[in-house]
Amino acid sequence: MSFWELAGDAWFNLVTWGVFGALSILSVLLLLYPSDRGARLRPWVLHQLRRLSRRSDVDWLDWRPLLVTGAVAFAAVSAYGLLNGLYGCHPSGVSDPIGVLNSGRAFWAGQDPFTVSDCGGTIQVPYGLAAVLIDAIGSLGGLPGIYAIWGAIGLSLLPLTWALGGGERRMVTLFVATSPLFAPLISTQIDGATNAIVPVTVLLSIYLARRSEGWAMIAGGFLSTARFPNVLAILGAAGKLSRRVLAVAAGVASFAVATAIAYAAWGPGFVGPVFLNQIGRRSFSLNLYGIFLLGNALPSSLLIEGVEGVLTLSLLVFAVIRGRSAIHSAAIVLVGFALLTPFLSFNILVWLLPVALMGARARWWLWGITVVGSINYDLALNLWFWGDGVAWPSAVLDAVLTVLLLALLVELARTGRDVPARPPAAATVGPAGRADRAASRSPP
């Protein structure tokens, strides 16, 4: 490797870890702000916000400036990658963005969008009908179009979080916007952007349920075909709506019809990439399974998959019984899935962002999961294990992340706290520096 390549890697790593560190610290400050320990911090923060806006209030700080900031960051990173050829083909292997682009183009050409060419080889695209249609629309603009459409989906997390945030909407939206799981993940990895459709689907379905529970679950069931495990979170949410039987039936029917359409269009060939290969995937994992995968000690067997399936369905039943609201039940399912799946990649952690709506204690656990998962993937796995063959740091962090996920699941099961579906009129950060943390128990 040449000097300039080493210098480039050092610069990239410096920027990456600098952004990660800054966002992690900012998230901690946001967690401290409404607490008793943050009493000294609040006047200073409010003073700086008023200086920035030149207004005596902070009502201007909603999802819109956060969305603009996130969009600028996403556009800058994407433009840099596109202009420098980072998303194109390289000697080291296939390019995920190229694969996604070719999947969309295959759809327009009437070809199989689940098995496509990629940098001289052939890959299987493990994302279902909803994702294929999104890829098809984005592919009309080439690689920039792919990044634009998936970036827009990822960025929509901010207005959706604000809409469902209730009395804590400003704090919750700020927390999501500053999470290392948000802008850095969706802007630097196409898999991060595409996985953002899971929390978007959950929040969008619950938001739409305010108007029509049936149509909301139809939308949720269809969009869940993009990442099929997400249908469990949608059914968990449907089980807490007022017309639960209709909502559950609508979600199941929508998912089934979309799957049947894909089967009719492309035959059984899509079942393997979208369903079977994902259920049995054993690449690596950031939870307890990862310890066994590091030493190739986890067998690929139907017994493991059967136990996983039974536990997952049991988790869904538990979420419906224990959940106090639609978002609470969906959050339980998402956290439980992260514990049970034998392929918990770093990108899948973005699925957990709706947990931020579940109160301050849940956000603390989510912050810990984010930090440990980031260090495990970027450092312990990428550098020490895959680079140098040293496995024990990643194994330790796998165990730590499992403990944090289990603690978060217990927190959700024990407290069931969430924010109101409709924010009260006084839910703002007042001039005295007090955050209105009133929370309703009524389900969305």
C-alpha cells in the first residue's frame, strides 16, 4: 500500500471516529439535559440557542432544521462518494450500490430483480417487493437516484419521530437526529439507508393508524416485504389498535398479497434470496451468536432455526399482551428480534431507533447499544478480526451488546412507558429552561 493510500485511510478513519465521538457526546448531553444532573446545563444551552436564532424562544427548533441539516450531510457524503468512485466496482469485490441499482434496472427490463449482475459477477438481492419497487424508481436517476430515494426514506425518520413524540417530541427527535445510527449510517452505507425502511415503516404505520387503522396496516404489511421480519413488528403494533382484528388481518393480507405477486412475477426463485437465505444467514453477528460464529462453532441446522422461529412468535404474543400501545409493542418486537437473530449486522441496529420514543431510560440503553455496536463493527470486527485475525475483542463486545439488549427488553417489559400519540399544547422547552416531559399513557 502506498503512502497516499495509507494517508487516505488515516484521514477517513480520523473523520469517521471524530464524527462518531462528537455525536456520541452530543447524545449524552441530550440525555442529561432534562434530568436533575442537567440543571446547570439547561440555562447555557437555551442561551446559546437564543443567540443562534436571535429569538427569545426555541419554538423554531423542530424537525425541519434537523431535516435540512441531515439532508445536507447526506448529500455531501453521497456526492463525495459518487464523484470519487467509492460506490463503483473495485478489485476487492462487488459493490452493494451497483447491485441495488441493477436490481431496479432489472425490474424495468422485465428480468429477475433478485439475482443480478454486479461488477462482473452475480449476486442475490435479499430485499423484497417493496424494496425492488423503490430501487426501480431510484434507478431512473442512476446511482445518484438510488442514493437520493433511499436517503429521503431514511431522513423521513425525523418528521415521523416528531409526529409521534408527544410531550417529549423535541428531545426525542434531537436524540434520533444526533444518533450515530442515523445520518452517518444512512449516508455512508447503502445497506444502512435501505435498512432505515424498517423503522420508517413502523412509525409511518402507527401515524397513519390515527386516520384509518386498516389502511395503515395495509401500508405497513406491504412495506414490510422490503425486510420481511418487520412484519412481526407491524403485527405487534396492530395487536394494540382499537380494531385489532381488522388491523392484524389487513397487515397479514397485505404482506401475503405482495408476496404472492412477487411469486407470480418471478417464480420461486425469489423465495431463497428474500426469505430462506436470510433466515439461515450466518455471516457474523453482533449479539451472542457472534461469539460462536467467530470460531465457526455455530452449526447451520433446522433445529436452531426452528427454536428461533418459536421464540420469535412467542415474543410477538408477549409484545401484544404486555404492550401498552402500538409503538410499545412494536419496540418490544424489534429489540427481541435483535436478541434472537443469528445475523445482527450493524445496519440492522437502525431498526431500534423507534425505541427512542419509549422514555429516557430506554434512550440510555439505546445509546449504550449504539456505542458498543459501533465499536464492535468498525474496530473489533473490521480491523482486529477481519484484518488481523484477533477474535476476542469482538467476542467480548458481542456479550456486552447482548446484555444491553436484554436490559433494554426488560426495561420495556417492566415499565411500558411511552410518550403520548398527540402532543399536548404546552409541550415545548419553556423560557425558564424546563423541558415539558409530561407523558400520556394513551396508546397511539
